[in-house]
Amino acid sequence: MNKFRGFIAIDIKAVTKVIEFQNEIRNTGANIKIVEPENIHITLKFLGETEESLIDKINDIIKESVKGITPFEVTLKDTGVFPNENYIKVIWIGIEKFEEIRDIANNIDEKLINLGFKKEKRKFSPHITIARVKSAKNKENLIQVINKFQDVEFTKFSVNSIKLKKSELTKKGPIYTTLKEIEIK
């Protein structure tokens, strides 16, 4: 059986304000890996190693999970880190009014149990990852930039599709390929 490293996501177009935030992070001299603008997304469910034979069934589950939902608007606002400022691993931008996204993610998570996927232990926390932090080098500069963008509204956008994606890890960074796109109508 062929497998792929999979996840279910909403793609985000990297707008000027997001790129400006990334550039300021880059200029701190911190030891970080910026997420490429074309790879920015909201993860609804990380699948991990997935059998290719399940692609159509996963597609059906995503379709079921968005039934009755019409396209909706989301605002990217606020910045923060995971897990905390003492030990930064991920720099993120938050999402306002995320109820629909949370509901879709929870539906998908619940339905995927039937295909053998584990239910998420953590509560769904919608965000977009902007950068990953490799070490504590220049952490104070990093925190200053994150705080500077704390209350910034980056963009509003309309969510009208969910994607099943494949992630290939390479030395230059991950390459994401869309396997299925499910429209929200």
C-alpha cells in the first residue's frame, strides 16, 4: 500500500501585511524557519501517514462535514506563540470568528475515527503558522515584533473550500500538493 503524509486544511493567500510580519520576524536575527507564503494555511486535521486507498473516503467525510455550511468570512488578527514565550516553537496569527472553522474541524475529527484516525486530544485552536523557532537566539527581539503586531488585523477572506493535502518533506522545506478540493456552497 502506498502512503502519503496528509492533512486537511484551508489555504490562505499571503497578503502584504502577513509578509511584512514575516519579514520583521526574519530581521530579528532569531534562529527561525519562515513558512513559505504559498504554504500558509489553517490546519483542520493533521492525518499523518495515510493510505492512498483512503483518499476518496476522506473526501466524502470532508463533504459530509461541510454540508449545510455556506461560504463564510474569517478575519486574521492577533499574534502569538506556542507553547509559551519562555519556550517558543511556533509563531502564529490568530483567527477571529472561527466558529464555523471549529465546527468543520470537529466534524471531520469525529467522522475520521471510523477510518481509524485518532481523535485529537487537544482542543481545536485555529491559527496560521508563520514561522517555526529553532533556538532561543535573539528571543527578546522576536517577542518585541510579535507584540508589535498583537492587535493588527491582517486581512479578511472568504472560506469557500477545504483541501485534502499531501506534504512531502524536503531539505528546502515541505512541498504541499492538493489531492482533493471540496467546495463550500
